[in-house]
Amino acid sequence: MAKLATEQLEFQEYARRWLEGNRPAPPTVRMPITPLEVMTIPQRDYLQDWQGKVYAAGLVGADYPTEYGGGGHEGFQRIANQEMGRAGTPMMINIVGLNMAAPTILVHGTEAQKKKFIPGCLSAEEIWCQGFSEPGAGSDMANQQTSADRDGDDWIINGHKVWTSLGHFAKWMILIARTSKAHKYDGLSYFLMPIEGHPGVTVRPLVKITGEAGFNEVLFEDSRVSDDCRLDDIGKGWTVAMTTLTYERGAAESAGGGGGDSTHPVQRLVNLAKESWRDGIRASDDPLTRDAIVQRAIVAEGLKQNARRARVPGLCEHPMRLPLQQKVTSSEFAQENARLGVEIAGARSTLYKLDEAAPDQGHWPLAYMNSYGHTIAAGTNEIQRNILGERVLGLPKSK
Amino acid sequence: MSESMPKDYGFGSDEEMLRDLAGKLLDDEMPIEKLRQLVAADPATTYESGQLPGWDQALWKQCVELGWTGLAVPEEAGGVGVKMVGIAALVEEVGKHCLPSPLVATLNATYVLREAGSDEAITWLGRVADGTTATLAITDSTGAWEAERTDVAAAGNDAVTLTGTTYFVQDAFKAEIFLVSAKRGQEVLLCAVRSDAQGVEIRQDHIHDLTRDQATVAFHEVSVAAEDVISTAGAETLRCAWPAILTTVSADLCGTGEWQLQTTVEYAKTRKQFDRPIGFFQAVKHPLSNAMIEIDRARSLVYHAACCIDAGDPEAEKFARMAKSAASDAGRFVSDRSIQLHGGIGFTWECDVHLYFKRSMHNQALFGDGVHQRRHLANHTLGPIGN
């Protein structure tokens, strides 16, 4: 880490002290692995309360302009994120608001939209969900069928969105809908759509492979949204959605979110291997398991160094070459770790989290199954590999 | 990361200029057609008649004039004292051009002289900076990389006599001096021996790689003067130099890998089947994206290892082993795909990809492949077996 400027060092010191002094009481209910899997009201309340507190303390939204509820600083958010990660404090529940809605609104919104929406994204007072995917629009995201028809100062929305994480708690949705059938890409527009208690909106849970109802489907039947809630121009929806995805796919600095288990994922595997047995020896003494764990450690360090090198232009021949890899590499890193954890746990990997003998409270098999959420969401990793081949290597387009 | 570690790996405008100049020189002076003419004009000459592989001595002279043998020699010993990250970036260019030269062998010997730190070593460093080429002669007949292992014995107190054989000596026919590890009782000595010294016998190894030579070097009662014994704690010296050696070979692997990737991408853009460039198909496109991901991981790890070496970080060995593991595995994967995705032509002598395939394969094995590095790393990450 290079030397931080004095004010950044002061902020780091402040963040450290604040987090030490304000560590929340442990939750009384089991917490999910990621904010996208927050299911129950006690889970939501616990995390929403925490995000509100860290926001009030200036550790979330630190780099946003003050007129939109931010701290008005530069380069503080990275420090805050590092410190929250180090302290192992809870995660940010409003992940869609923070990492997708707020940065997109900041780029494309009107002054009034920025003032109205960004503060609630940062404080988690208003939880957001994302309405991009449809039954017929997954990897081919521009194939949107949800329609928005003009009616005076309103738009009338009809359609069906799927894989809507946090939809059951969301007040708002970032929505793409079709405003013209004449053009596939240029016929799309982007809306900031009210969800909670809004007429014509039905949110229904979809059950994941784990048996957890992690996300939802959202049905729109003649549901109205004011034209004030349209983001950027009519027909610019695809461009705006690309901004959102740039943030979602990790190609830009996010506005916050540390937390979760601060133990390094490779160290968790080492700990598991030391208490797992096979053929009378510990898994940590088995050469094949050792090799597999070290491979994970190398990938972990590689991810870290890629993020560092991406900021050194002299060592990157194409500016998007490393950023565009991040979604693939980080989601597969997590998936491979979880899969290896299942392998090391052996027979004990069969145990569901409610079984007391399950290692690490049943973390490994659930993390493994949930990891597919990340290799599929935000553009499947197959689509990402197309993008890498086409945009970075210049290979002919698949579509 | 310690506070003194630069965010940019220490890669500043000087390092960038050095790298770009090297790339330009090699673009001009070692285009692929010339390389083929030099090393692969005729398979019969290369593999059957046992001729030494060709290299461009005039070009090497230019490189020496540019200071390449002094890159890793500290300024106070008469060298250029370039940061490790700059050396790594330059060696990548050398790998990209598959350059036959004594550069990597000389750099590796330089790191060892630098770690020895004795007056004798400093004198030799000055000679290397002036253009003397060198190579390590430290490997036993089993090809083990442990610093303590050697089949050469040293007898005598100040001046010593060497008897025995070293194996897998890189670019032995291009080197003017050998740095030989030899056992004297429990001690490991490192001695600088001129390749034309009385009693030195250099026997050419027949190898696959066309872009270097390799030899078995026998020492028949070779006399070494006291001032040429550069270390009496040779095992420790070698261990200290190991991170830089691993990082340098890894950088060469990253360079060959990038060429293999870009060349295969170009082929996939132009070769048409089913009325389309084959790069349209995901069975071709996705492995190329994967190869890029692997090469990039290796490169980032190489720069980090280099930066840790410059900073004297005690974890440099760990990160250098990570880099060598990642670079060896990336090299293997991109080599594999470079032949396969070129199809039938990729399997022929006339296609250039085998030149890089062989150099990469050689470097993957050199100083330990991925599995070897990970066995060492496991002791660091998990503790020794049975602990």
C-alpha cells in the first residue's frame, strides 16, 4: 500500500476507532452469506439498522457529493470498505441500491432524481431491487418483453421480471422496459419503479436449489409510473443498463460494503482441512488436498494483484482487459473454494445446516450451491467469456 | 503488504522505457522469420546431427552494449541496478520474441553473485556488468533443485580443486563462466569457473527447446583460486537468490504465453470454416479467454514477486513460488491450446507455434513446475505434513 495522504490516514484512524467502539451485538438470528439472500424481517432489520448507523458515521457514501447525502470526499470509500472488511462487521443490505442504483442515477439522473433517490440508497432507508431479467431475456438481455406505454405524464407497465433478489423488501426497482417494438436496443427505456405496496405490482418468491426463497418474480399488470421516474432519455435504456452492469460486474469502485466473515477464505479451508479426517490422517496432511488448497491461495493472491495491476497503465496493454475478467474470476474463485470445502468435509458435507454435526454450520455445501447464483447472475460467465474474447481479444461476435 | 511497498510495483517511466526499447529492438532484430532461419531451418540439422542451436551473436553484442548483462548488477558494482519489476518486464519481451541468448542464464547467475555479497563476488559482478556471460552449474544428476544437492566435491582450504559433474546447465555454450556449487564436507561452496579452464568438459545435452542450449558439465580436478570462491555458505546464498530466479523464468513464460495467445487469436480471426472465422465459435473463443485470464494472473503475480524482492520482503519466496506455479500452469494451458486451435497446421514443423511450445515446456520444468512450487507453498500455508 502506498502512502496515504494525511487526511486519508486520519479518516482511516477514525474509521478504525468508530468500528471498534460501535461493533454491533451479534445477531440473534442466523445471517445469510450474501445480502441478496436476506429473507426474514429480523435479518432485514438487523442489517438495515447497521447500514443506517455506518452511513450516519460517514463510512458509506463517503465519496458521494454532499448535496446527494454523501460525504463529499475522494478516495475515502476504499478505506472505509477495507476497514469494515478488516473489522468483520455486517454486510450492507442495500447492495442493489449502493452498487447499482446510486452510481447509475449519479451518471444519468436529473438533479431532482439525484436528490430524491441517492440518500435512501446510501442509508438503506429505501431498499432497491433490480428488474433486468425476464423469462425470455437472460443472456440475451436486450430481448425485453416488459412494456412501458405512454399515458399522459405516466407510463403503464406490463410484464414479468424474474430472479429479483430482495424484491420482497424493496421500495424501488431499477427497471428496463420496452418503449418501442421497432428497435431491439434503442426501443428500451430505464425507470425507477415503485414496488412496495404499489398498485398493479405482485412480488412472489422463487425458491432456489437450496430450498431457500432467495429471490422473487415480479409481475406488473397495468402498473403506473410517473415520467419523473424515467432515467435518461426515452430509448436510452440499454446505454443506462450498461452503466449499471459496469458497476455490478465490479469494473468500477463501489460505494460500500464490507463485512461478512473476515477470515480469509483460504484460511477457512485450511482450518477445515485440519479438523477433517480421511484414512486415519488429517486432510491437511493429504498431499492432494494440500495442493488443491494452495491452488486456491494462488488464485486469491492473483485476484488481489490483478486489482492492483489494473491501476498501473504501463503494465496493462488494454484498459478493460483486467476489469472485464473480474466477474468471471471472482465468482469462480468463490465456487471453487466452496466445492473444495465440500470435498474436504467428506461425509460431513452431506449434513444440512440444521444438523449439529455439520462442519462450519453447514456452510460449505450451501455456499457451493449458492455460488451458482454468482456464476449465472450479472451475465453468465459464458457471456462474460464472449465479451472478453470479443471486446479484448477482438474475436468475431457471437451474435 | 508493508507500507513501503509501492502500489505500482515500482514500475515507473524508466522501467517502461527500458521494456519498450527492448521490445522495439527485438521487433526489429528478431522477427519470427529470422528466428526460424536461425533455429529451425531444418529439423534434421537440429535434432539429428547434434549441431548447437543457432543464436545471433551480433544482436547479443548490441544487448550487452545496452547494458543487459548489468541489469541486475548494483550500481556500486558497476552495473545498471534495475528494479526487479523492470527486469521482469524486459524478460517478458525476450520471451515474446523467443530470443536465444544467455540473458536469463546470466541474470540468474547475477542474482547468486549479488546474494553472495563477498569481495570476490563483487569483483565478478563487475565483470558481468562489463559483458561477461555466466550460468549456474548447481544441479545434480537427478535434476533436483535443492540448494544442498550437488555431485561436485571441493577439496582444499583457500584455493580448491573441483571434481564431479553438474547437470542441466542452461546455455552452457554461451556462458563464459560457470557458478558451480560443490560440497566440502557439510559446506556448500560456490565457485566461479571459466568455461575454458583446464579440466572443464562441456557435453551438449540433446534437448527439445530450439532457443537455448543445455549441457552436462564435468570438472576433472579443476583448480579454483581463492579469489574465485565466492561463497562458503552456498546453500543459503542460493536460497536467497531463488525468488529472483523463479520470477525471471516466470516472466519469460508470461512473454511466450502472451505471444502464443495473440498469435492463436490472429489465426482464429482469419482461418475460416463453415463460412466463418473459427474465432466465432465459443469452443475456440472461450479457451482463448481462459488463456488470457491465466496469463494475466501469472503476470500480476510476477510483478508482485518482483516488487517484494526489491523491497526485501521476507515473503518474497512465497510470492515467487506462486508466480512460478501460475506461470508454469498458464504456459502449459496456452501452449496446449495454441497447437490444438491451429488445427492440422499447428502440428507441423512449418507453423511457428512449436518454437514457443518447446521454450515454454522447458521453462515450465526449469527450477520446478507448478506442482513442485505448490508442495513447497503447502508447508507455508498448512505447515509441514504430520504437524
